[in-house]
Amino acid sequence: MKEIFLAKEGEIALKGLNKKTFENVLMKNIRYALSGFSGVNVSRAQSVIYIKLSDGSDYNAAYERLTKVFGIKALCRAALCEKDFDVIKTAATSYIRDRAESVRTFKVEAKRSDKKFPLDSPAISRELGGYILEQIPHLSVDVHNPDLTVNIEIREEHCYIHTGNIPAAGGLPVGTSGYALGLLSGGIDSPVALYMIAKRGVKTAAIHFEAPPYTSERAKLKVIALAKKIAAYTGGVRFYCVPFTAIQERLRDGLTEAGEDGYFTIIMRRLMLSIAEKIAQKEGFDALITGESIGQVASQTMGALSCTNICEIPVFRPLIGMDKSDIVTIAEKIDTFETSSLPYEDCCTVFTPKHPRTHPKRETAEKLQDSINFSELIEVALTDTEILNIRPD
Ligand code: ATP
Ligand code: MG
């Protein structure tokens, strides 16, 4: 039996005049997600996108890819047949035969978009329901709470048979909402933050600060692995790796001299954001992203967040009001949790002060930062930044 995916649009369906632009990007992203499959044919009608592959293609693998395409609210894998009621009866029965083995009740739900089809929706449900009862006698009909729903959609070209929509990635198609640079550590939070912004249609790149030899190659590979997980949703992630050791050492020494070790993390974060903003301006990113959440750690108290609020371009913090447990739930869903939990050091943790300031003052942070000369080291770090283009597997 021929198969097809029907992808139901989410928020795009609510768009006005620019709906077509969103749909075109979504179709392009679907084709890109399925590059590597043969015979990919993507078309659209009435807020539904039809996705066909060559016969014999691995529909399970394609389904996996499609569940990560933002802009698709629900997906269904359907069988497709001719719009002839006798053909539909046979096709629908054979489509559900295996699935019906473990269930007792069913109903037929018919939708007739092609009004030229001779039977209306109630008649299709009634007649097909009767036929299925004859063919699979252990089933009975339950219209209110069935174990299995057999959906029949009579559309323009074909009849589609399926057992329901499955929720997909949601959001808006990547590439419809600008370009942002996310500060990606190896932790649990920042990959989730990048995912959440990408889900709103933002093409997302990543910037990581490393501090070799304090941080290892394995720690960097872990962050690259996380970027790869995000790339599965975005099609690819441009990855900037900034050598941060010399800057951190100078900061540590300068603060020790001033007797203000407690400001280390705050000023380090200010430096990270300022370097990220410089790269953003040079490379054309519209915003930055961080994984901060109010009160989660000493460097994310309200006071600390105000000290690090230094950028001119917007800094998106999608996790700002979320509990850790909710962040972990998303990390598990997008399969970053396990990788994030690998116990490699991050540059943030290597010089962590014994007593970080939980009520830092912005003027003090500014004054301390100004008293230490970072400008040349920042120039060197920018020149030595490594850039990789990370593709999904
Ligand atoms: P995460 O789980 O994302 O590491 P966290 O709870 O450990 O977050 P912090 O270490 O305080 O929090 O970092 C706050 C934010 O700063 C991170 O979410 C990330 O956006 C950014 N950040 C921290 N360390 C780095 C790094 N080495 N490279 C790039 N960004 C970083
Ligand atoms: Mg961290």
C-alpha cells in the first residue's frame, strides 16, 4: 500500500498575507530534512503539506526527521488510495487489520473535503464501519471512547487513511524569525534555551568559550555534540569556539590583586556577552541567547542578572522563569540531557570563587572590569576563534 505523510501546519495557519512566505520556508525545511531520501515530493493544499517518498523508502527514519521540523504541529502517516469506495473499504480494512489485533472498539471518522465524492461523511463512516465489523468480527463500535479511530480523508487527489495525528515539533519554520547567537555551555540549560528560540523560527548559531588546558578536548567535543542535537532541529548550527583562557587568567589575577574574587563570575559573564555581541555584530546576528533562570545559581540572582545586562542587541533568556525540573523535562525530550550530564568541566567552573557575590553592584563590576586591561586579549581571542559548521547526523 502506498504511504504518505500529512503534515498539519501549526501557527502558520493563523498568518495573514505573509502565510505563503512561511509555508514556502517550511516546505524548503522539510525537503532539507529529508535530503538523503529518494523521490521526495512535497506539496501543499489547504494548510496541509503532503510528503511522499519513493516506494520502499524507510518511512520510520523519515518520520523521525519530520518530528523535528518546526512549523509542523501534527504529523500523520497515512495510506493513500484511489477515491473509489470499494477500493477504500478494502484498503482501510487491510490498513487497520494489524493495529486492530490488540484493541476491542473502533470508530470511523470521515472527512470529505472533495464534495464531488458521492457519499457524505456520515455515510462513509456508517458504511465503512459496517464493512469493518463484518471483516474483523472481534471489533465493536464505540463512537464516544474508541480504542482505535480510523480516519478517512477524501481530499482533492486521493483518499487518505490513518489512525490519527501525532503531535509534532510545533513552533514556526526556522528561518522565518531572524538569526540569533546562543551562548552554549556544556550544561543542561543552554541547549534547551537555544532549542526554545529556534522553535520560534529563529535560525540559531552557537558560541562556546573554552579554557584549555583547564578545560579538556572532551569538554569541547561534548558541546559540539550538543550543538549537533540542536542542528537536528535547525538543519545546521554555525559554531564559534572562543579561546578564553588568557582572559580568565587576567581576570583572576586582577581581582585577586583588588581583593574582589567574588566578582569573578559576574565579570566573566560580562566579558562573554561582550565578545558574543562583537561577533554578533560582525556576523549579522540579531540577538543573543542564554540559558539563565532567575535564582538558579549565584550568578543568576536579580542583582547578578542586572550586572550582566550589558548588551545593546537583545539578549533572549527563554528559561528565565522556569524551574530546573521543567528545563530537565525539555532536555530529556530533545535528547540533550544525557550529553549535558557528562561530568566534564566548563570554563565557568574552573576559577569559581569560594564566595561568589550574590548581591553584586553594577558600578563595582564596571569599575573592576575597567581597571583591568582586556582589550588586546579580546582582539586575540576574536582572531583565534574557531568556526565550525555543524550538521545534523
Ligand atoms: P548551563 O546549564 O547552560 O551551563 P548553568 O545553570 O550552568 O547553565 P551558568 O554556568 O551560570 O549556568 O551559565 C549561565 C549561561 O551562561 C549559560 O546558560 C550559557 O548561556 C552561558 N554560558 C556559561 N558558560 C558558558 C561557556 N563556557 N560558553 C558559552 N556560554 C556559556
Ligand atoms: Mg553552566
